[in-house]
Amino acid sequence: MTENLLQKLEEKMMLLLTEVEDARHEIQRLSQENSLLKIEKESNYKKLSDLLSLLDTVGTTTEAVVTSIAAQAMKPVLVQG
């Protein structure tokens, strides 16, 4: 009977060791995925920042063009004749 209990204990220990090893692999995989996601997040943040900067530039240019057109429209036309 004691040998039977030792065999069951050994089986449970092997099962637990397998589960621990699987958990270690999962932690390693998730850690790598986390690192990649952090890099992707930084890249996306930079792209978004660049896009917002570009939109600000376009907005400023548009305002300058509209102001210029409005100023030209307000100039009095001299009637010759």
C-alpha cells in the first residue's frame, strides 16, 4: 500500500511540475507580448502626435489663406472712367 501511495504522490508531483513549467512558459510569452505592445503603443503615440501636429499646420495655413482672401475681398475697387 505504501508503494501505491508513493506512486500516486510521484504522479501528482510530476503533474504539478508540468503545470509550473507551463505557467512559466505562459508568463514568458505574455511578457514578450507585453513588451511588443509597449513598443507598438509608443509608435502609435508618435504617429498620433505627428498627425495632430500636421493637422495644426494645415489649420494654421487654412486660416492664413482665408484671412488673405477676406482682406482682398474687402479692398475697395476704384472705378475708372
